[in-house]
Amino acid sequence: MTRNRGPAFALAGLVVGSFVVYALLSTLVSVPRVHPDEVRYMIGASALVEGDGLSLRGDEYGFGPLHAAVLSLVLWLSSSLEAAYPWFKVVNSLYWALTAVPVYLLARRLVSQWWAVLAAGLTLAIPSSISVGTVMTESMAFLAAAWVLYATMLALERPTVPRQLWLLFAIGVAFLTRSQLGVLYVGWLVALGLHWWIRPSTRPRGRADWRRLWPSVLPLVAAGAFLLARIAGGSSPRDSLGAYWELWRGYDPFGVAKWVVYHLADVEIYLAVIPLAVAPIVLTRLVRSGRAGSIVDSAFASLFIAANATGLIVVAAFTSTPWGYDRLHDRYAFYLLPLWLLAFVVWLADGLPRPLVATATGVVLALVLPAVLPFRQLANEAGIDTVPGALWVWVEAQVAGPGALSGSRLLAVFVIGLLFAMILLPRRAAGALVVAVLAVLLVTNALAWERLIDAPEDAVFAGGLERSWVDDAVPEDARVTKLYIDTECGSALERHALFLTEAFNASVDRAAYIGDSTPDGLPIERVDVGPDGLLLLSPGNALMAEYVFTQPGVELEGGRVATGTNAELVLWRTDGPVVVVGATSNDELSARDCA
């Protein structure tokens, strides 16, 4: 029998084609956009290459180390951070493209080859692809999470020891990429319980069955032992969270529930309504099939429910804190989208079934969720956090001004129109539904990339200014301190220049802010201007530095070495205690900077 290799070639074409397209798009992003996140990973990679270990300005790194480790390899193979920067994004593009493979394999558990190719293609088209243009963990985490979802599916079907160990390995890789993805382990445990409930015959029956689950219990035992050891050593549980220690706090359950609903609405609009509307139809069918004996259907239903429930609760909990900035964060949830797209593909493969109760449930959900989501949450300018905003900010701009049309009213038309198509189109028109979903993804993708490419950070080095202007001006073994003060006359250009100068110059390994300025989100020291202009970390403890770069309005004792960026930042050689000229207090310095 001749094997049909068409789907395999199509999948390979998707991987190669998407890699090329996204790698080319990433070249249009000239400098990092997200501060301090991108700078953090570039600093960590640079520290590894410099032999300082994985650290941030000499302090503990505190984040998943895998991304920084890969970046350090790219940097080691390059001549400088500036030379490595485009290759960082090429690697991200490869991660993104390769995500098609685990999504295809997961889809093959449920549908035929060509339907699985469709699921992989839709996944590659989601507009969170803009993450490949940033030096952040999103692209690597997307690939790692997809492998975890596939491994979870296999372990649910047959929880053998090897499959559980493979799953735990995949979760470990995901966790080391992005700590948030540790929730996938919780998702596995919840999915296993749901699977046992849907298909009782899969429950452990005796001691031998329970003993075979030892790999899944091991992380719980290890985590418990680790926490006890930390507590016994005098540390609090919050210290175990590393850089995320602030998230060890109480949470308002109503606030978390609100953000779960908001993020579900975000998922709906992000994916063009239909995948969410058909989810109750698909899940109802899968659960019934699972109860009738299908292990595969039971496993996917359990995976879908557990992964989304645990994942969205974590995202909602974070968003409910002050560090969530009262806005949607699909940046932290888009790794769940392949599950929704696969459910959509399963519905298509089933022949567009529309049982009354499940269809009505989906339609009601699809109408209610956007109605309760404030439109401002959707149409916002937080490009990397709320990707659908690229589409709805554009829509709102098109209808701005007098008249009956508005962004929120067009959203209602968008939702209702797609629901009518989902309910009324016959089976032979299934391709039209695919085209509708894909068109929304591609249009949003284009607008999201346009927003990422056309960003104000480009002004920092516009005109061909050198990015490595500090490294070029100091000896190879020199150490440079970033120094800044927030003032009323400060500009966005100046703030971007401070971040980007550090990003592209490996010699910068320390930072200090003056007075009540806002810390930059990385390990940093506060200094205050003493009566003689000396910058003090504490009374009697002066800030010592060999070189300092700062704003043009902050004059230091020493020699002016170089000027760089369109913010005209200045590099000074101080060779010891750092002293400002013409100011004896923080307020005087602030006034002088604005003079």
C-alpha cells in the first residue's frame, strides 16, 4: 500500500515557510521593544559569556535559565551583542515554526493527517507570532508548552512509567524556559483526575496500578522537601519564588474570577469567535465518547479542560495583582490556543454537528463573554500583552468621530456575524469557516507586526548611530555603571536610550537611580546626592565606578569620554567616587537637568 506523504510534505512546508516569513519579519524590528524584559535576557546571556555566571548586574538571575543559556550560545558565536541581536530573533523564528510539529502530532490523536495539518497551520498563523521579534521567552515557551500538551495527551491515554517520565522531562524544560509553565504539571494532575471521572475503567485498581504513578508524585515530594528545607534554614516560602516573590500574597477570588472571564472573552475574539462557540459541542461529544469507551476522546477532553482551567486561573491571578496593570495578558495564555484551534478542527472533521443544547450553550457563551468585557480592555496599545488590540485599535480608529458606528458596535456585528455563519452554513461550506478564522488571524497578525515594527524605540539610534557606543569607547575589561534620575523634563526617548544602551553594551554591568526615581525593574541601587555632590548609597558609603553613562543634564566630575544615542547620553570616566557637578541635593540635580 502506498503511503500518502502529502501531509508530511505539507507540514514540512509549513515549518520552513513560516520560519522564513517570521525570520524576515523579525529583521524589521531594529531594537528591543519591551523593557526591561528583553534587556534582562540579553544581560543574562552576556554574563554567561563573560564568565560571570547566570546573573543580572551581579545579582541572582531568578528566572528560567534555558532561554538565556541559548542566547549565550548565539552571543558566543557572534562578535558582539549588536551582531548577535538579529540571530536571537532568527532562533525565535525557528522555535515558532517548529511548534507545528507537536501540534500536528497532538491533532493526529483525534483527526486524519490533512485535518492535523490544518490545525498546525492555524497555530502558526496566530498573531502572538510577534513574540519572535522580541528577545523574550515567549517563542521558546510556546514550543516547550506544545510538547508538554502532546506528552500529557500520551500519558493520559496510557500512563506508563516511560510516558510519565517523558512528560515530566517536557514539563521540566518548559519550567526552565518560563517558570509560569510549571502550572502544566498541575494541569496534568487535574487532567488525570478528569480522565478517571470520564472513563472510570482507567482508574488505578490496586497497589500495582498506584505504584506505577510514582513519577507523577515525585515532583510533589521534591517540592515539599525543598520548601521544608528552606523553612528550616530560616527562609520564608515567598523566598522560594525567586524573582516572583511578590506573587506570594493573598488573592481576591472574585477578582481572579473576573479576569478568568475577561481572558476567556479575549480568547474568543482573538480566535474569531467560532472556536470558542463550538467548544461545548466538541467537548460534549468527546465526553460522551469517552464514557462509551474511547480513551483518546476522554484524554483530549480532560486535557482541554484541565489545561485551560489551570492556565487561565494562573494568568487571571497575576492580572488581578498591581503588577497586572489592569489589562489583559494573552501574552501569558497564548500557549493554550492550539487546544482551541484543534477543537475547531475536530468540529470541522466531525461534519459541523450542531446538537441543540451544546450549540445553544456555545452561542450564549460567545454572546455573553464579549458583552461583559470592557471594550477598552480589548482595544488597547499594550502590543505584546494584548495582541487582538492591534485589530480593534485599528477598527476604532477607522470609525472615530461623529456617527453611529463605534468600535464596540462593530465588535458586536463581528461576533453575531460569525455566529450566524457557524450556525447556518452547510457542511459543504466548511471551508468558508476556515477562511473566516484564518482571515481574522492573518489580518490581526499583519496589524500586530506593523505595530511592533513601527515603534518609538527606533528613534534612539536613528540616523545610523552606533549601538555599541559605550563598548567602543572603553577598554575591553572596563566596567560601566548606568546612572539616571527621573525629572519633569525627562522624555520617552531618554528612557529608551538608557535601556537600549545597556542592552547593546556588555561592559555595562551595574545601575543606580537617584532619589525617588522609578527603579528600572532589574537589580539596581538607589543613590542620593550628598552636600558635596557625592552620590551616596548610604551615609558614608559612596557610589564607586570606573565609568558612568547618564543623561546629558547630569554633569559628573571626571572626563567626558563619549556621547551616544539621539538622547545624547554621555559616558564619563570617574575612576572612583561618583560626584555630580553643580548640585548638592536630589532636587537641585533634578532642576539642573531640566535647566
